[in-house]
Amino acid sequence: QVQLVESGGGLVQPGGSLRLSCVASGYTSDFYSIAWFRQAPGMERQGVSCISTSDGSTYYADSVEGRFTISRDKSKNAVYLQMNDLRPFDTAVYYCAANGPCGSHRGLEYDYWGQGTQVVVSS
């Protein structure tokens, strides 16, 4: 059974940084993409970033381009989201998901989801 577990969320001041981790277990050899989504209270889920497992190509939403970096460590079955220059509007629950099209806005096509990790950006 496939499982995705996120970690690394927390409270940070505006301008600060956090690094989120997503560790996959189970039958992961057929993963072709791993993505990060976020959902703020009262808002729809939003695609943040995605990485292709075949060629390492990446995707970023306009709102995080230049501030967030997605990376992958195959040996650890992990994907990371380095978030710099965080702003209050980045506050959300961040979810890791696998096997869907990079660039998906809502993630409805994705097969697997983690439980989420809370990020709060506030002074």
C-alpha cells in the first residue's frame, strides 16, 4: 500500500524559510510525478509545485516561482519543498500527492495523497 507522509511545517515569520519533506513508502516504482498542493481556510486547493520522476522537470505556480524549490532524493524516496521568503498568503495546509499531471490546479487527477502539514506565516 502506498503511503505519503509530509513533515516540516510550522510557524514562521514573514520573510522566513521552511523545508517540507514528503516521504513515500510502498509500491512507488510507478510514480511518474510528485507534487505539492496547498489549501488555505475557506479556499480551494491549489497546485504549488511538481516534479517529474522521469526527467526531473519541474513546475511552479506563479505565486511561488522564484521563492520555492522542489527537489527529489531517489535514495530516500523523498521529495522536498524549500520555501523561502514566506509571506502571510502562503499560510495553508500543504499536501504531497503522487501520479498526476504537473500543472494540475486542483489535483483531482492525482492517485495518492498525504495527510498534510500546516504552515503558518505570521508575525
